[in-house]
Amino acid sequence: MDFIPETLIEKPEVLLVYTQRMVRGRTFEMIENLGILTLAAQLNANGFEAKAYTGITTDAVKTIEKMKDRLFAVCFYCDFDNRSAVAAIINYLKKHYDFYVVLGGPQTLHMTEKDLDTYQADGIIKGEGEESLLTWLSARVQGEALYVPGELRKSQNADYVYLEDFSKYKLPRNEDVLDYQERPLLSVITARGCPYRCAFCFEGGNSKNLRMRSAEAVLGEIAARLKNSQRPRYLFFCDDTFTTNPVRLKQILAGLRTLRKKYDFVWFCEGHPGFLVKHPELIREMIESGMVRMQIGMESGVEAVLKAYGKQASPEDIKRVVTICYDAGLPQLTGNYIIGGAFENAATLAETTKKALELLELAPGMLDLSTTFMMPLPGTQIYNHPEKFGIVLEDRECLTNLEDFPVNHTRELSLPEVCMGRSRFITAVSNKMKDQFEKGLISQDRIKADFKLAFNYGIAAGYLKFIYAKDEIMVAYYQKLIEYKGLLKEWHKLDEEERNTWIIQKIADFSMLDLNTLSQTEIDILGCSGKFTITEMAEKFNLSAGELSKLLVKMSDKHLILFSAFI
């Protein structure tokens, strides 16, 4: 194009964008988009200056406009959720600016010639773009209108490009993120595709055969990215097939154990309950290798529904995995339930709620349960044949949805009834969690572990977000305990000698306390904290060892005091 200045041709600047509609704090902002980050690495290794950007639509447009005078191209990642937003932004950009605009991402799999008019991009490239995007942009730098494999053209459809050998491509780099600021989370993907064919899953319904990276390649990427880190990290294995191959999994676990001797990190992965129940010994090995949080597919508490989805796991399998994880000491296990899914009615909702509450009873403090409405993703069985699942699609393309309202109902439930079903489920789960906490069923070690993961690695689970964090005194207590790394101890961790010789330390400021809930002796102890040993405090207030012990247990349970060896 004649409008591209010569200065931009020397080292063309490219912005790769993943944007979603305007709801701040959504998951997509927290998790790096490894698709655009990997593409940036290929471009930067071949003469371009590329950056990856993730943000809500208004911020994305502002960012592009700030860079407009130096941009050679803007490349958008398009998925099912952001189609309308991306189309609107591209149409706006093409009316006002002259840089190239390219469209890619998983949603292109289902694009046809008519989408050339809908999106108005200079190029729509279908498939995994490590080679095709580089070739397309390089040709434009040379002033050539070269077509590439996977490019959608007028009067000619294109096949989606799948790659096989990932080892020859450059690894994603943190520094390729626009205005990069290090955060705890560090995303890694170990495979593409999926061997499962769940009826609701985009990956299972559309992907080519599973293509796994070698353990050596995965560990090499992790080591390289941790080397450049300046803080503790939370590795987030994004692919839902991480546990599929037990031999490769064991190799990765061994490498993670070695890396953790050098770097401070913990990690998350998704696990398939059908696999894990057959390999229970791997769960403990995963925990010993640094896994602190895992997600398994739960979907429904009704076995017939899981069979309809093609889940290859039963409610009993899920129950068994929950028990194994809890007994092995996994801090957090998360799972999602689909509300308003296959054959949903009042009875299935009641059964799913019952099963979820039973799981919470098995593992107080560990489970982090969430819900979602059924999303009819293109290419899935539910999108193509909703009637086979008793589902009625009101908005097949989900244009009215931000994942906060259903786009379908079932033969027996209306849209409002689906919404109410979700509300009742969430209320039942929340009340159960609160009840467990109030009755002291959650161990102090589990509570401490949740706070440690939050303060050190930015991992906030449901119990912490919705229960623990609402008590500012409790937050201050664990913040101090974790911050001082062993210099402060809890009462139940003191040995017999320490319960006589250690110093009582007040944690919460008096301004945070409701003094009407404390006895005068408790107030006096807090006022004298930091000055006296436990024995000296008993003498000062003329209390027997037993009397003071009871008071200290009570005050510890209220998170008012900790203990130190020194003043």
C-alpha cells in the first residue's frame, strides 16, 4: 500500500490485540493470551517490532489510537465471545486509519466469504498463524499481495491451518507484552487439540487430533521465563489436556520439582476426573511438584447428563477425585457446574445441588465451585443439534450475552427458571461454605494456606474471597503471620516451653476492634502486648497458667494475637 511510510518498512511495528466487551476484571484480562504472545515472538525474530495487548474494547481502541502513526498493522484475535466487538472496532479503524488490519483466532474456523464484508479486515487468516501471519505481513512489507495458506478469499473458502511441530517456533516472551508489568500469573500451554469430544466444548468439537509438546520443550520454556522473573510466580497451565499422557506428565513433574529448587513458584492445571480416578497416585505427585490448585470438569451431578455430554466421567469418579485431593492436602480444587444444560429440569437441578453440597462436606475449605450457563459454541454437538439435548436456543449466536444471562432454556425450564436455578444453587453452596466456617470445620492450616497463596502468588479462592476476606482482623492476622515467615507463631503451633516464654503480640489495631465484645482483661492484655512473656503476663494480671491459657486460646481464635520469641 502506498500509504505505508518508508520509515515503517525498516522495522514494521505490529500490535496483536485480544479484546473483549466492556466488563473489567473478567478472566481474559488475568490470563495471558499465549496465541498472540507466540505470534509476537515469531514476528520479532523476523524483522518486525511486535507487541501483544489484552484489554477491554475501549482501552484497546485508545491504545491503538495512541500508536496509530507508527503502526504497520494491527492483528486481532477473534473468538466466539468477542466477534461483534472485533467487527465493530475493525470497521471503525478502517474508516479512520491506513494501517493493515488482520483477523485470526479460533472463531475464523467457522468464517466464510460473507465474513469478509462483516469484518472488513485486509486479511482473515484461518488457523494457527506462526507461519501464515509472518508470510502475509512480510509480503505486504515488500509491496506484494501474496495469499497464504488459510487466508479467506472472495469466491474461495480456505481450510483452517493446523501445525504439528511446535519446536521450531520461538517461545513466547514476557517482554513482548505491551507496557509489560510483571504479575504473579504466568501462562503456559503444553498441547493443542483435544482427544475428548464433550458435547459443549469448542476445543473438543472443533480441534484436530491432540498435538503435545515434549516435556523438554515445556520445561525449557518455563525455565526461560522464570529466569527473567523478579517475583514469585503462579504457573497456569492453560490446556485442558495436561494430564492426558501419564509418561509425559511424570517427566514434567520431575522437571518442575527441580525448577522449584531454584525458583519460587506454584502451579495450576486442569485435570480430567476420568483419568485421575484411574491414576490416583499421580495426584500426590502433582502436589509434591508444586500444584496448589486444580480444576476438574464437574458439569452436572446427574450421571445421565454427563453421559449425554460425552464426559467420560461419572459423579462417583468426581467424588473419588475430590476425596483423594483432600486427603493428599491439595489446597484448592475448583469445578464448574452448567446450569440449564442438557435435559435440565427441577429434579436435575435438585440432584446437582445435592451432589455439590455432598462434595463440600467431603472437603471443607478446599472446593471452589462455580457455575455457568450453557454456551452453544460453534461446531459443538449442542450448537448443531440442541434438540438432542432437550435444549431450545433463543440466541444461537450469543449476541445478547456477557455470560451473565442464559441464551437458551430447556424443554421443561424457561429462561427465568434457569436463572432462578442458578441463583438457588449459588445460594445453597454459599450458605454451606459459611456454615462450615462458622462451625470450625475448616482447619487452620487450610485457612493459612489460602492466605499464603493469596499474599504470595495472587491466588484468591472462593472461601477467601467470600468469607475470610470479609473479616479485616482475620486478614491482618494472616498477613502478619505470613509476612514475618516464622518469626511469629500461632498459639496452637507453640510447644510447651514456648507457651511460657514467648511474647504476646497484638495484631489488629484498636481502631479495628469492637471493644464491647472483649472483656477488660482481654483489653488489658492487648494493651500490654509486645512487652511481656506469657508467664510474665499471667503474673501481671494475677492469673493462673490455666486461666491465662484459656484466654489466649479465645483471643487466638478471634485472630487478635500472635506470639514471638523476641520483643
